[in-house]
Amino acid sequence: MKQLMLGNAAAARGLYEAGCAVVSSYPGTPSTEITEELAKYDEVYCEWAPNEKVAMEVAFGASLAGKRSFCGMKHVGLNVAADPLFTISYTGVNAGMVIAVADDPGMHSSQNEQDSRHYAKAAKLPMLEPSDSGDALTFAKKAYELSEAFDCPVFLKMCTRVAHSQSLVETAERITPPEKPYEKNIAKYVMMPGNAIRRHPIVEERTRKLVAFAEETDLNRVEDGADHSIGIITSSTSYQYVKEACGDKYPVLKLGMGWPLPEKKIKDFAASVEKLIVVEELDPFIEEHCRNLSLNPVGKELFPLLGELSQTIVAEKLGMPHEAGAKLDETIPARPPVMCAGCPHRGLFYTLNRNKCTVLGDIGCYTLGAVAPLAAIEMTACMGASVSAIHGFNKARGAESEHKTVAVIGDSTFMHSGMTGLANIAYNQSNSTVIILDNSITGMTGHQQNPTTGYNIKGDPAGKIDLESLCKAMGFQRVRVVDPYDLKQCDEAVKEELAADEPSVIISRRPCALLKYVKHKAPLRVNTDKCIGCKSCMRIGCPAISMKNGKAKVDETLCVGCGICGQLCPKDAFESTEKEG
């Protein structure tokens, strides 16, 4: 059956049709929907793991047991999973194992523009690169065949545009392969140095065989063109831009296998054209491979190293006719991202700003606490870094910083990689205050469950970790819970914990305002007779509050009645609309 399908959904469908049995992932845009879509198939066991390293190890364990497995992550998540990745490349697999990694050129929701193709090369593992939803489905199925044929995990590399765009796919029935028997094999699976030394030559021989495969596979195909003055090598979403800009004018070598790259096929293609051009996003990965083959392609001297490409950019750089986008006569004011109305993090960040705290932040929607007017967060690097960094910061500066510096981290991020940093504080005893922002969900990636929520990926009851008990078990004597809607309570907690001469944890607990089960109070409105236009309420940066004719005004369609603005108003001008119904 043919249908339009999102790239991530198509990848999930391909994995399902290929008989994938066990899935473990950590949510990360733009990869999240692959696992969410897989969870809709009852034949597949799916879970959210605490982090990507755990997810990859779970998938490897399932492969070892003889069932086809999958783990998915975004590009920075692959950094977390790199430890098992490189060793699994040596051990190989039993049943097929596929690893989806989704890059984010343009950094729509990421802290860097990392190019994951380098991981495939470094780990000496094959990588397939779909250019649309049809490829995503087909390549996912092909990845399992390659995994079992070459005894290794296989990467399925997505990117934001392929993951989140729709194109036509043709679905088929699920075929479940026979379970592969597990056989004890110490020499293959126990990577102590003596065994690893003997596995390395096997990896190198596998790479040679994969290169030979890359020469013959239809994953890499030449599409002829009328004008051989230019020949274009491309892959992934860049292929779509090239075809839209050029049509069939120039020959194109589409590389569906991103690593290892063919050699003879590329040389033969180069010999058939007068000028060789490489069109690829981010790093000159294919271009450098061509140069290693003694070719002289045009690549990054023409196309940018930064951000996404587009059909317009490709057309401009290749001198192709194209329509310039229409421009509006008026300049639209910038609309920077802000925390939602009623966001439970807002009151806590207001308190930290008011107390002039140095705040080391982490990855999550609460990173928006760095922007005006809250402007509280001063550092964000990677998952869990806030907790580890505050320990180092305070060890370096001592009492000078201990009583004014805090770390903030979300509940899901804390489970991902904050626990080890907290254990380090407890073990090596820095006088550090860590604030866990517990909004009862994984917020930034679209409300996925995590080990603190008590529900699994399907919404069924699951094991629930008690944050207070966990922190106390780690050795913290000072653990307290506050409601971030209560500014006085937050202020007292921050002041008291910073004044203490021992490590402490504050858990700021209030569910995300966007959760469907959260019951909100009636919206507020401003009594204009009381309002003096002092703008005190504007200091929290709530998108539901604005100024009109010198008075504060509440957008009742956005307001959730959290009442933080009312706690700042010196004239009690904010009133509930509850009785009006």
C-alpha cells in the first residue's frame, strides 16, 4: 500500500517490517518519533532508556540473545553511546542491530552541528543515508540484512529535513526472521585485550568487504544527465536539493551508503564528467574522500560548512535559474522562544535572578531561563554537565562561590546523566546546591515518560524512582521540595540552602503546564483601576502578560492562573475570573 509518511515514521515502519523485536532509545529531536512510532506496533517491545549509552547496550544485549534490535538517538546522544559503540564494532552482533542517529544541521534544537558520518568512519561501521521517506523505509530493512551479513551494527543516519518531512512510501507485511540461537563465544564477545587484539584484524577485513559491497550495491547509484560538463556527488537531503535545482541536466552520483564510500565507482563517475562537484551538508566528508582518491572536486569552496543547504542555495551556487522567494514589505518583529505561560520553571528562575545567583544550567526547555528578562542561566554544555560543573566550579573558587552558585537540571536529564555528577558531589564533598527541576515529564522533546514518572513508553504503570530517597541514599542530608509557583517558599529555600555549609538538593516540583492531565485554575485579569503600570509583573517574562495603554493586560487564552504575577504586584491588581462562569 502506498501512502504519505513522515521520514521517522517510515524508518519505524521499515524496522517493523524487517522483524525488529526489541527497541531501546532516549528521546532527542529530530530522532524521537522513530521510537514513538515503533511503540504503536504491539509485536515490538519498546522502551525509553535513561540515556543513549544504556539504550545501545540494551539493543546489543537483545541482538546477542538472537532478536533483531534497534536504538535511536540524536547526534549528541551518539557521543554518550560512543563507549559501547566502538567495542561492539569489535565484537560484532548475533541478530541484526540498527542504530539510528539523527543530525540537526541548522541547530533547530541542538547545541552543535555535529556530523555523525565521522563516527561511522571512526568506529569502522557501515552507515546508510536515506534522502526521503521511501529511502528511510527501504534502508531500515536493508540495514538489518547488512548487519547480519557483515556481523556488525549498522547506522541509519537521518537528518532534520528527512526525519520531519513527508513523502510517498510503499508498505509491506512484517516478516519475522527465525530467532538466532545464542552460543557462548568468549573469544568474540569478551573484549579483554587478548581477545580484542584478535578481533581488530576481523574489523579491518570487514571494512575491505564493505568497500567492495559499496562498489556494487544499488544503494549508490548513478543518474545520468544531458550535460556532462558537471557531475555532482551528493547524499541524504542534499540529493533532493540537487534534483530540484538541476532536474536531469547533470549526472548525479547518489550515495545512499554514507560509509564506507566506494572508490572505483567514484573514480569512474569523475572520469565521465568535466568538473566534479560535491554537494553535502556540514563537513567535507565525501569531498575529502574524493581528494584521497587523487580527485580534485569542488565542494566547500562553493557550499557553506555551516547550517542547512536548500534548493535555492544549490541553484545559486551552481548558476541554475531559480525563483527568488517573495519578500514582505513590512519587517516582522523577532519572536524569540520563551517558556510557556504557567511554566513551573519561571518562578524558580525569577528567584535565582533576584538573589543574584550564578546558575550553571543543563539541556532542556528550562535552558530558556538564560534569555531575558529572567537571564538566570550562565552556562549550558551537555546533558548532566551542570551538576558536574558546579562541583568543579566550587572546588576552584571555594567559599567565594559556594554560597551564591547553584546548578539546575531537569528530572529526565538528571536520570540521564546527572546522577553520577551528584554522586561526585556527595563523595568528594563540595558545598554545592543542586536544584532538580521536576516537571514530571521529559518536556523539550514532546512529553516522553522517564524513570521518575511511573509510566512506560505506552503509558502503562512502570517502576518509579523517588528523587528524594535517591538523593538521600547518595549521602545528602539536606533535601527539600518546593513549589515553584510559591515565590516566598522558593526564596526561603534558595537562601537557606546556599547559606548551609554542606551539599544540598532542592527539588522544584510542579508538572509541566502543557500536560493534558494538569488542571489549571481560572485565568487572571488585571483590575485597571488598581494597576499603576509599574511593570513589576513583566519581570517574569510570561507571554500571557503585556502592557497596553500603560496598564498590564492578561491574555486569558494563554493564562493558566498560576498566580506568580500576582505575587509581584504591589497593588494586588491581578484578579481571578473564576466566579464569572
